[in-house]
Amino acid sequence: MENNEENLGSQEPTTSTNTNPVKKVNTKLIGIIAIAVVIILAVVLMFMTRGAKATVKDFAKAMEKGDSNKIINLMDMTGMAAFESTKNDLSKFDEIYKEIKEDKEKQNQLKELKETYKDQFDLDTGSKMKISVKDIKEEKVEGSKKLKKVTCTLKVKLDDYEKETEGIEFYVVKDGLKYYIASSGI
């Protein structure tokens, strides 16, 4: 037994100097994490960026609730000014939009106008209004990368009054990741 104890004590532990499996695992793990992060970011961006149709629906919902702040926040004053300047030739919209966006004096005027709208825009009718959006269609505007045309049917019910109007047109402009109303057919 003495001999066995001496042999056990004299044996040196064996160590592996092969580090390749560890590097392969780390590389695979980093790759998997990177792919997961990209997928998560893509999903988050999909939900953060609402489309032109959703903007029109949000606008109608804000009208229904009488939420003037939301209505104003869904409007793009630069887009409205550019639309008014180019409504006879919308192929020039992007160019005019950019010019207005870069003009600090016009931006200050539009900011003041938006604040004035917030202070004066009141939709409280004292009645319960219901607005529904149906048959909504989105199309590109020829010659413009920023502008889309959204057409829909709006059904408005206010107390005993009810009216359904087809072919209501909205022009919606993309600024950054979001769409805003540039022109409303309401």
C-alpha cells in the first residue's frame, strides 16, 4: 500500500494545452449573440416605425377623441408648407421640403405656427364622435421619395348625424423614422 500511495503522490496532474476548443466556443457564442442583437434591433425598429396608413388611422383616432395635441403632433408643418407650395406639381415636393427644412427662419415661423395651433385648436364638441377608417390604400407619389398618398373611406357618426365619405385623400411625409400628415382631406 505504501507503494501505491507513493505512486499516487508522485504522479503529476496532466494538463491540456489545447486552447482551440475554448476559442471556437467563444467565437460561436459571440456570433450567436451578434445575430440575436441584430434580430432584436430589427424587430424593435419595425414596431417603432409606423407606416403611412397607421399615421392616418392615428390621426382619425385623435380626431375622434378630440385630442388636439395628438393631432398637432401628427402634423408636419414643414411638410404642410412644402405641400402647399407644390400641390400642382408634387414631383418638386422633396426639393422644396429640403429647402424649407434647412431655412432656420422658416423653421422658427413654422414652430411658432404650430404652438399657435396647439393653443387655439379645440375639438371638444360636447358630443360623442365616432370615426372609422375603411378601405385604406397607400401609394407612392411619382417623383417623391418622402411623400405618400393615402386614400380611404371615412365614416363619421356624431349623435344622430352619420356620414360616410369615400376617396378621402391624405398626403403623408416621412421625416426620420416616422410619418406625419402633410395634407388632410378632412
